[in-house]
Amino acid sequence: METASRTGGTTMRYYIDGYNVTKSDPATRALAIEEQRNALESRLRLSASRILGKAAYTIIWDGAGGEGLVKGVDRHVVFTRKPTADDAIVECIRCATEHTGVVTSDRSLANRCREVALHGIDIVPSNRLFAQAKATPSKRKGAPLPRDIGIPANANEINRELKKLWGIED
């Protein structure tokens, strides 16, 4: 899949666990299912580059029965025929030939993806895509999401202390 941030010349691709985002987002969780889908799809059409950098994305929604993925009207949207969107996302990660990302707060899905990723994976929490989420400012236009997952909340303070000890000025 095409996607060029840290994958050596190609753009990284994020697979988005659609309902995991919309059902957790205070701005969309009370909406009807179709309205949830429309809201997230519209939000990403308008601001994906601000949120995800130059990365490409595919929103995967739960579909009904059968096998494989069914393309939606939008090239960034698919409906799965697998039992769940989680199963479809895991299959996409298993088949990926480069470093990929998954946007979900579902720990079970994240662990399944980590187990099958052959070329590395970034797990990004769903709240990064919430309607009220602020994109992390970047000096580089189109920069990918920062890799801050699992870094302690006081990491910047620790860095400042180390710089002070080592005599490094900001």
C-alpha cells in the first residue's frame, strides 16, 4: 500500500478502526451509525494531513458476512465482510510489506496487530482523531504523528533536567 514518512521513501499507511474512534469520541458517539461514519470520514477528508502528516489512511468499518474487504465510495473507506473490522485490520497488517500504523484504543486489537506485523507498527490511540483533538504542532509540514506512545508524561521534564546537567541550552 502506498504511504513516505519513516518507511524509506514511501508513505506510511494507517488503518483506522472506524467504530472504535466514533463510539469513543464525545462528538460522535451519540449519533446514528451512518452519521458517525459520515462525521469521521468528513473530518479526515478535511484534516488528515494535519492529523496524520503525509501518511495515507484507510478507515475500516464493520460490514456484513462473506470474506475480504469491500471498497466504499471513498478510496479511504472500506467495509469488511470478515466477522469484524478488527479481523480485517489484522489481516491488512499481516499482509503489509512496510511499517504501518493502526489507530485504535482497543488493546486486544493492538496486541493482535503487534503479533503479526512483520515490518513494524505504530499503535495510535483513537482520541488523536476525535473532533476536538488538536494536532501536534510540527516544524515540518506534513510530519507524521509523533511516536510518543508509551513515553512517560514527564519525559520533557526529564529531558530538560538532563540538558541542564550536561550544560546543553535549548
